Amino acid sequence: MIKVLIIEDRKKRQEEFIARTGIDLNESIYNNILDNMVDGRYLDLFKKLKSDIFDFDDYSVIISHKSAFENENAEILSKLETYCQNNNKVLVLFSGGIDTNYYFQSDAYEHIELNSKTLYSENMKLFLEDCQNGNLNPLILCYGSKWKLNILLNVLEKLTKFILSMNKERVLYNVFLRDNPDISKLDSLNLNIYSPIIESRKITKDEILKLKKSILDYSKMSIEYE
């Protein structure tokens, strides 16, 4: 089961944000998937983290204020990042000082940094509801209902650069995937996107162009119907 941990050292800030969006993170509707460590629960968690006795194994996603943990901030954040990398967890850091969404993925480990206002928005509600349905799509926290479109636009950008750099009509498919890592996400999106033909472990420029056109057409349609 997917479970989410929120570590928030500023109770008033959280209360102000969720009051605007109408999301109650302590609401019983989320009790089965969410632990909201704020106020006294945050202080208890902080003590356990300093003593290395808190167990994160139950959580799929760890969301933490980037400036929490006082003088131990750098040390504890480093421990969280190392733990998430080694255990294929999603790490989300938020702060009022972050201006642009940041996303990094390596194998099953995902790292996101975003503004506090973005986190405590309707995106949080959509994300938690998605988790309750057994899905784990952390980009919802950044882009809300448009998270799939964001992936498509990133794929398009990399595909365009790749096509411009091609000096042969065919390339190894492994090379193509290496330079276009987000391609692997398309299958999980369940979209009507063209599937390129692979022959002798190679993909042709023509097939890549067909894929690009299919993604571009779908993206345009998605934007028009927003």
C-alpha cells in the first residue's frame, strides 16, 4: 500500500495554505495513506531522527520542508536523500524559496523540489486521491492534472534535439533510450501514442519522426481541451 509522510516544522504556514485550498491533511479520509508530522508530531520525529531510530520503511513518499531540522538540517536531509536512493523511495522537498519545479529520476528513485505554495495546493488533494487509488505519480504535486502533458512536452524537447543531432538514418535503440530517458514513461501513461517499429535493435529516423508527430498531436489536443 502507498503511504505518504509529510514533515512540516511550521504549523502555521501549513494551516494558512490548506485553509485557502480547503484541504484538511488531518482528515480521516487520508488516514490510511498519510502521516502528517506537524507540531508535536514533528518534534517527536525530529528527536528520533537525531538518534537514528525512526523507521521509514512503511512510506513510499517522504515530503519534507527543506529548511526543517534546525542545526541538523544538512545532516538529516543528506540521510533522507541517501535512504530514498538506496530504497527506491520518492523524496519531495518544499520551500518558499524554490521558484522552479525540479525533478530528477534515477531507476525507481525520484527527487522533487517545489515551492510550498505549489505543494499545498489542489495538487496535494489530487495526489493523495491518486495514491488512494493505488497509483504513485509524484509529478502531480508539481503540475496537478497536467502532469502527463508535462512529461510529453519534456519528451518532445529531447526528441527534437536528438533528431537534429542524428547524422545517420538509423541508430541503436539503446542509444535512443539513453538520450531520451522519459520515453520509458510513455507506456505507463496509457495514452494513444504511436509505438515505433524496432528492427535489428535499431530505430530509424523516420520512426522517431512518427513518434514525435504523434506526441505533438496528442499534446496539442490536450492543451485545446484544457
